Amino acid sequence: MSDRPTAKVDTIMVDCNDIETMAGFWSTVLGLTEKTRLPGYVWLSPVSARGPSLAFQQVPEPRQGKNRIHLDISTDDPETFIAEVEALGGSRFEEHEISGFHWNVLADPEGNLFCLLKA
């Protein structure tokens, strides 16, 4: 038996300038509900039964450069999903295909990139 403690990812915290826009965008896009709110913070419900929560922390500085970590999201209907992202203030960024594997890179309202795959 190991004495090493175990750990799990509990929350994916996203720094943002407009916490209301970002929490609203991601809760709608992923079908999540607001779980907890503290001044400058919003936690959404877990992204899956055993998965982490997605949360937002309001910060004063704008995002700079490319994000170093991103979400990969899958859906049965990518085009309808992309239209919803755009209607909520997000945007298309790039499209890629490698050896028959296709995905879109999208951006949320503050420019954070995420990938969309067909389920």
C-alpha cells in the first residue's frame, strides 16, 4: 500500500474579465447550472457525473496570448453547436483535419480557445 496521497481535478478555473458573460455563455453551451457564487467567483455544476466543475474567477487584466490549456468538447451536431456558440457571443477560429480526424477551434466571448469534435 502506498503512502502517496491521491488527487483528482475538482475544478477547472477560468480567469475572466466579465464573469456574468462567461458564466452565462458556458452554462448555456454545456447545459450546466450555477452551483455556487461568491464575490468575484461563479462555480457551475460538474461537467459530468464524475467530472470536475467549471468555474470563473473575475480578474482585472485581459487575457494575453494563446491559452495554454483548453477544453475539448464533443457533440453529435457540430454545425448547430457552432451556430449556438456564435449566437452567444463566441466565434469560429480555425478548422483542422488530420488523417480523416476533423475538428473546429472556437473561441468564447473573451477569446479563450476550445476545440469542438464530432461525437
